[in-house]
Amino acid sequence: MKKNLAEFIGTFWLVLGGVGSALLASAFPETGIGLLGVSLAFGLTVVTIAYSLGHISGAHLNPAVTIGLWMGGRISASQILPYVISQVLGAIAAAGVLYIIMTGNGTAIGDFGANGYGEHSIGHYNMTAAIVTEFVMTFMFLLIILGATDAKAPAGFAGLTIGLALTLIHLISIPVTQTSVNPARSISQAIFVGDWALAQLWLFILVPIAGASMAGIVYKYLKSE
């Protein structure tokens, strides 16, 4: 129960801090933090939770990460469903908080930071580009997570390494899909937007999981004798 609560809180913080920075601060007149600031915000949420709650649950904060770690032999299958449910609920709770804040000055939620492709991509990238982007970014993210948390990796640097990796991933892929690599983060925003966001949600659930799973398989091979 404590591990599940830690995952709920951690994913809540990731969506609140990452998506919240995009919605509330990225384009704020004259002082907006822009793409660089949003990317850094996502990375900071991971760093802060990794060092505060990571010792409790492992700070997965992401269904794709949980499944990728299972594929890599790091966790048991019995952990997957409780973790994924906790992550999705935490993300939805954060989206609810953001909805209340964002509409507090009469602002419409717009795309609400939902992930999308085609006309719903910031750079109008098509579905193929979105699939390739989400697969490769999640693959690399999991490979970095598995390597940074390996028993042979330098101790104490995993949280920072993983947070910086997520920052870099956002710097690359925000213009393409607004960066998912995390089904929970995509589900939470799509629920509030509805319509096109729900119609395109399949990509941001299936592709990150596929990329993470492949990374688990590859890292397991790299570690084999």
C-alpha cells in the first residue's frame, strides 16, 4: 500500500509540475519559461521524487517504466497492475487540480497539454513521426533507467541521470507530440480534453509501452553472460 501511495504522489507531482509548467508558465507574458523551461520542469519532477520517494517505490511514475522494468527482470509481474493503477489515478488527480487552477481566471483549457499528432502536433508532425518519436524516446529512456539503476552503476546518481534524460527527451520531442513517453500523463490530459485527444490516445499508450518493453529486452541481453 505504501509503495502504491508513493507512486500515486510521485505521478501526481510529475503531471502537476511538468504539464502545469506548460499550461501556466510556458507562454506567460514577458516572463514565460518556454520549451526549455517546460523540459526542465519535467526533469525536475523526476529528480525530486526519485530522491524523496524512490527508496519507497522505486519512483517509476510511469506505466511504461513499470512494464519495461518487468521486461528487464527488475520487478515481479504482481507489481504491475497496482503500480499502473496508482500512476494513472495520480496523473488524473493532478490534471483535476490543474483544471481548477487554469479555469480560475476564466481561461479555456484548450488542448490542456494533451499529446497529439497531425493537426494536434505543435509542429504538425504526422502519425508516423509520432510513432517513431514516442518509440525511440521511450526506448532510450528505459535503457538509461535500467543502466543508471544497475548495481554496477555509480551510486547516488540515478535520480539525476534519469531526470536529465527526461529533460533531453522533452527538448527533442515536444514539437512532435508534446512528449508523452508516459501513458499515465497522456491519459490524464486526454480525459479532460475528450474528442480528438481520446481518439489519438491509443498511440500514447501502446507505443511507449512497446518502446519500454524493447528496452527491457535489449538491456537484459546486454547484461547476459
